[in-house]
Amino acid sequence: MALMSLLPHASIPSPPINGFHLGPLYIRFYGLMYVVGIALALVVTRRRWRAKGGSPDLVDEIALWGVPAGIIGGRIYFDITTPAEIPPHWWGVFAVWQGGLGIWGGIALAAAVGIWRLRRAGVDVGEFMDAVAPGILFAQAIGRVGNYFNQELFGGPTSLPWGLQIAPEFRPPGYEQFSTFHPTFLYELIWDAALAGLLIWLGHHRNIRPYGLFALYVTGYSAFRIFEESLRVDYSQYFLGLRLNFFVASVLTVLGIVWFIYTQRRTPKLRPVDPSAVDGTGLTSADGVDSAPGGPEDLAGSADNGEEVGGNDEAESDGRAAADEADGDEVDSDEADGKDGADKVEQTAAAGEPVAERGER
């Protein structure tokens, strides 16, 4: 402790600016980071969807609908849960450029719109949602950098070396005397990136059924928010003495776990079989059935032509019988010769001479 007191107090400095001018426009880092995050999510999702055999162009189409829906849903959630943070202007409810997007509202509306578009395109919704889950986490991670420039999303006071300096005008009431706070935005950034990497690894190395990776995204992110909400001191609606988002995160964590278990235990649907590709055994060539002569196809053909096969057998039997009657004497003669031959073979064997075998295989 004495040694720590002698060391200079380390901390993460607060950002000197939160944007820059581009001609007449003022570009805020908060919005810019979300643009970068969305672009990264598109790159990741396009690659993952292509690996599943899908068209990368579909990812762009879904994004054209899902991204605006996510921004609208995120802002609606923010306005409902934190009304005191809405700027006091008529346009305040729309001021996303000043911060204020509730991730759960954004994901909910974006998912609803995306599912609608996927079903219209006739695409497997579960497979696509699993493909997009890591990309969403990467977008959230990059977006948290914008919270740093806005000096928001921080926790309680701390003297840890990675404590975040917050300018006095951004400190919440009751915390004016403190200068460094938990950088909860940084904690979430690290967690989101790590969880995205885990989902990608699971998708490559484990047999996760559709919706499973997205369910793990909901579970993992929500579980971390339980921890994060216990640290944050910025404004929030409270319920039973706890932040409202603490309860939302708890409910979603449980639902995510249940959803994942359900998807992995559910009996997968059987793929429809083309009747024209089915042979007499009820199997297709894709099932590994040999269609060479003498295989199941020949057996099926024989079964279909049972009368003809039976008729041929009877004809052959009658022919043999007639031949036997016509050559009766010759048959008897052959039997006699056969007996004489057998006697000679026995005599030869008794004499120790080798006996030649016929019909070697």
C-alpha cells in the first residue's frame, strides 16, 4: 500500500473533443463509431453467410432494412426508459447524434424487420441469425468507443489505474467531488469482442443447431449487463431500488438460456425427399445406396416384374424336365460313368496320387 501511494495516479484521460468539422458539417465521433461498427458487422456477416452457401448480397439487403429499424427501435427504448435525458427541444426525442440508443430496443426492432425480409426471401431465419450474431457484437464493441467521446456510460468512482477521467460537467449529481470513474464502456467493449470470438469458434468447432449462436449472444451480452448495471451511476429509471435495465438484463439472460437449451434439444425437421429420386428401398442415392447391377434397384425391378420372373422359372423347369425325359438313357449312362469315375478317384487317392481340383477361384 505504501508503494502504491508513492506511484503517480494513473488514469484514462477524458477526450478533449467529441467530433470534428468536415466543411459545414460537424461529425461526431459517437455517430462515426456506429458507422464503422455497422460496416465491420457487414463484412463479418457477409463472410459467414457466404461460408454457409448463402448470397452475400442478401446481407446488404437485410442491412438496408435492419439498420434504420435498429436505430429507430434503439431511440424509442431510450426515450421510454430515460425520459429525463431527452434534450429539451421539440427534436429531442430524435437526437440520436447526441447519444442515447437502447441496444435491446434496437436489436428487437431490427430482428423483427430482418425476419420479415428473410421469410419473404425464403431463407432459413435461424441460419442467418446465427451468422449475424458475432457481427452485431463487433458493432456494439466499436460503438462503445463513441460513448468514450461523449463521456457517458461510466461506472462509480474508482482509483484503479484504468479509471476514466470525467469532466465536471458530465459528472452525475452527488459525484462532483470525484474525478475518475469505472470505464464500463471499456469493460463492455472487451466483453463484446471476446464473446464474438467465442461464437465464431463455437460455430466452427461445435455442432450448434440454428438459433443457438444467437441465443448465446442474447444470454452472454445480457449476463454481462447485469454486472455492468451494478457499476453504472449515470441516470436511469429505478425499480425496487435497482436500475430498470438490471431487471431487463436478468430476464433476457434467463430467456436466452431457455432458448438455447430448447434449440439444441429440439428434434430437427426432416428434409423433404424428392419421390422421383427414391428407389425400391425407400432410399435415395444421397443415402449411399449402390445402384450397380444386382443392387437394390435390380431387386426392385425384379419385384415389379414378379409374374414375368416366375414365368421364366417355370419355363426353364419344364425345359429341363423334357430334356431329362428325352435323354433318359444318356442320363443313366452319365450316372454310370460318374460311378466309375468316382471309383477311379478313390483308387487314386488310396494310392497316394494327387487329385486335381476343378473350378479354382
